[in-house]
Amino acid sequence: MAVNLNPALKYRTEPLLSKTFQFKRRREKIKTKKIQRKIRLKFIHILLTFLFLGGIFFLIQQIYLFLISWDHLDVKGIEIASKRAVVKEEIQEFFKGKNFGNILLLDIGLLQELLEGHRWVENICVRKIFPSSLRIEIRERTPVAVLKKENFYLIDKEGILLEKINFQENQGLPLLVDSNNFKKDYKDKIALAWECLESFIPSERKKVEILDLTDYENVTLKLKGSETNFILGAEQFSQKLKIFQKWHSRLEKYEPLEYVDLRFQDRLYIKSQKSTIQDLFPNSEKEAR
């Protein structure tokens, strides 16, 4: 049996060193140094770049000048969308004879501002329809009452005078009156009238015939088919009218009533057309009898 009496050095070292080592890649990325080459710009390079950019801007300028002077882009047609024929006719009359020029240069914001000054226009949208048309969409104001000054006018919620009408054309809307023809506190009185009307449900609102706003911060209401004036003050309009309806059966002996004053809590003041003013206390001992 052959025996090696003089083994190599690697077999005579410690057992730990005789173990096989495994190669492991480092977790962190090894930075590699890139070789950067310096590019030297010559004068010809700068000149060519400048000429290229200048050519692009010149081309854009020429295209723009061509487009704003092109007759094919001049505004030729205007389409108006409105539910009221009178509004459509008046807007068409406004555009009659006007030349708006190139559609690209038209300021539709300014045009919308001009058209919003029309009494019937609540909201308006102007759109450009290329190549040469405009579309105008109008939302009209809604008449909510008839106002009596020297004449009768349809008005909207804001009190804008929409159209002069004959009284027979009031379309069943409530009539707003003032003995001073609304020369003072117009906006406040219109706001109070609308607050009063909104306090009623639609079926009740249809029964309202007249709102008298002569007195500041006071509404006197008259219903259709009734001769009685209901003095309601400046708040709780619907609730006050319900109080009268609650006690109506007990007041029939005083009818016809000239007015019913409901401005005071738990108390009705009435005036019959036949007699003097009556002070009624529904919760009092007198009424209980």
C-alpha cells in the first residue's frame, strides 16, 4: 500500500483552512466609472442650432399670420338656441350688420358679457364652431310674478323687469303692488315677496293673487276668490295663514272680512265689512265661552 510521507502544504494546514470557500457577489452595486468624452462645440454648430430654431419660429409666425388673415375663418354664421322667440329675434337684431372678423381673434368672453346684459338672459354660453360659425346657447330668466308700476311687467326672482304686458296676460302669476310704485326699497321688497311665496307649497302658491308691499317689512296677501286682506308681517307667512284656516269656521259669522291681522302671536285682529274691529284671543276664557 502506497503512503505519501511528504504531503503537499495544502494538506498539512489546519482543517478550517482546508475547507472549500464559495465565491459570493457583493450586495451593493459596484460603481463603475464611465469614461466621459468632452464634446467641443464649434462656432458652426452654434450657428446651425440658432438658424434651426429661428426657422421654426419664423414658420410658426407665418402660419399664424396666414390663419388670422384667411377669409375662410371669418365668422359667417351664428346659431342661437333660445326657448323664447322674442329673445332669439332681439339677439339676431343685435348681430345684424356686425362683422366679427376672424374666428381665432374673436373674444367670446367679451361677447358673452355683452349678451348677458339682455334682460331675459340668465346664463349664456358662446362656442366657436370651426371654421366659421358661432353657437349661442341661452338660458332665459323665469317669470315668477307681475309687478305693477305705471304699467304691468313680468319679473323674475331678482326683480328684473322682463317684459311689459297687459294685466290680462299675467299667466296666473301673483301681482306685486306698492302704493308708491316701488320708488323706495325695491330690492328689499322684492326679496321679501319672494320669501313669502317660497314659504307656500306649489298648490298654495297658485292661490295667491296679490302681494301688497306698501309697508316696509310687511306683506299683505290676498287670495284668489277672496275679498279678505291677510296682514302677515315679515316672517312665518305659511304658518300664519294656517292659523287663520284653523279658526276660519268660528269667524264665518263676521264675514265678509275686510282684513285679518296675523302679525301678533296667538292673536287675530279682524275687521268685518259689517262691523268694527274685533280682537280675538283664541286661548282666552272669553273665546271659550
